Amino acid sequence: MSGVNGDEEPKWKRWLQPWKIAAVLVALFLLSQAYFSWRDSFLSAALNNSPAFAAPEFPLEFSSKIQYDPLTFVGRGARAGFWDWTPEGLVLTPAGSRYFRMEGERIISQAVAGRRRFSRLRERTTQGASERVSFFYQWEELSPPTVALLYPPPILGDEYLASAVLVPSGEGWEVTALETRDFDEPLEHLQSIASGVLR
């Protein structure tokens, strides 16, 4: 009888209570976060499984006849126990032979720089079939050559900004371009010193 008199509230008005609206908004937020997390997990897995990102090489090559200077990477490498100076040039130590090899008069790195892992996504942009991502990552391990020769070396546990381009590959993603300035720039500087002073 109250329905006939108009005393009964319409069913849709029952959802206008503040706590119900808040519950719906929270549920929508959690669903959207779960979707984005699921979607981004494929990108983070692709990065963490890419050797170029996860375990980058430490490419360095220089002459064993390089002038000995205790203030350059040559001196830092000697203090780290990678090589000894002799009148004939640098000679690898047993410890140094784990990370470097001699080819004629050249000393060539065979080390990785360390291990990195994806930390969190900053931005994602779709460009045709590819994805351009800006993200943060952390170093989990640093190899002895990275710590001794790179200046400044990365710091374990700190977050660094990077960018990558990924394209679909099979059932996942493949990294086709990668920029990690905290590592790339000091490494390029080290390489230019090593090649600029060759005899």
C-alpha cells in the first residue's frame, strides 16, 4: 500500500548512499589497477628477460701498451688487481683474467656489467605495433670491473630512469632499442678515454 501512496523509495536511489558510491569507485579503481598491472607485467617480463637490459655487457678494449696513469681507469684497474704494470706494458693478473682477455697487445673485456631489474613503469606510448616505455629500474649486482673502472659506477638499490622500444614477438615482446643513461654515458666516456690514448 505504501507503494501506491508513493512512500516507497525507487530501487536506483538505494545506490546513492555515500558508502555504496565509494565502494563502487574503489572496486572500479582496483579493477583498473589489476588490468594495468597485468598488461604491464608482459613488458616488465620482456625487459627482465632481455640480456641487453638484464645483464648488459661491459664492452671495453684498449692497448696493453697504454700509458700508466694512476688517476685514470688504468690505475683504478691496477688497484683493483686486474692487471700489473711492467716496462713492456700491462699484464693481466689471474683475477683480471676472469674479466678480461689478451689478444695480441689488446686487452678486451669479457665481463658483464652486472644485473638489473625492472622496477616500475613511468609512461607507455603505443607507436603502431611497437610500445615505447619509460621506466625505472635498479641494479641488483655490479661486476668488479663496473665498480672499479666506471666513473661514477651505478649504486645498488637506487632507481634509474630508462626508456625502451618493444615490438611484438611470438607470444611476447622483444626489446629493439634501449637507453639507460646512468650506465651508457659513463661507459661511453670510459671507452673514449681508452680509445683516445691508444698508441
